[in-house]
Amino acid sequence: MSLFDPIDSDYQSFLFVESVVFPQVLALPTHEYVPEGELYTFCFANGYGALVVRLSGHTMADAFDLCVLDCTQQPPQPTFRTPVAATVLSGLSHESVAQLLVRAERLPRHAALSQAHPSLLDEVF
């Protein structure tokens, strides 16, 4: 309903769903809707990323699953060799996911990126 709708309009109000944002994280995610809920894919400058699923029908206290990604591969693949998450984490709160995303974004540079950088410096363009 807007200011331009007649007062006696029979429009039903919409159900507002709490939006998910992670202001602590510098990278912007891609966002998709999937049958289970919403899917957020982050790729960080350090070569890592995260896949966050917000499950529909859950409260913000336990609605999230998180998996750390290796973004040096295309498409990005799950990785369980980081101190952030050694497995897929389920039943997380929004606050927990925000903290884990910050930790993943601050991981040291991925080894594949560290190896590629010196070889690019030796290239003649």
C-alpha cells in the first residue's frame, strides 16, 4: 500500500521478512533463493570465501549454515583445512555467522595465490 492508494483499498499488508546483512564483512555476497531458503556466497581477496544458507522457517537464532570455500578454484569448492571451520556448521545464529565470516576474511592469503603472485611478476607483458 502506498500514499497513492485509496484509503478504503482492500490490499493486504505484506509480511516483512527480516533482511540479512553482514556489515562487518567487506566483501559483498551473491544472493540466490533456493528451495531451502536463501544462499549467500562470499569470495574474499585472500582466496577464501564462505557459503551461508539461511534456512526458511527458522528464527534468526538458529537459521544459518556455513561452509568455508576455496575461491581459487572455479567454481569455488568447500574446504575444511582452515581454523575457521573444519566441517559444515549448522544451526548458527546471525551473530555467530558474522563472526565466522570476519575470521574467514582475515585468514592468511591462500597458498595458491601466494604461489601465483611471484610467477606473474616474472611474466613479460
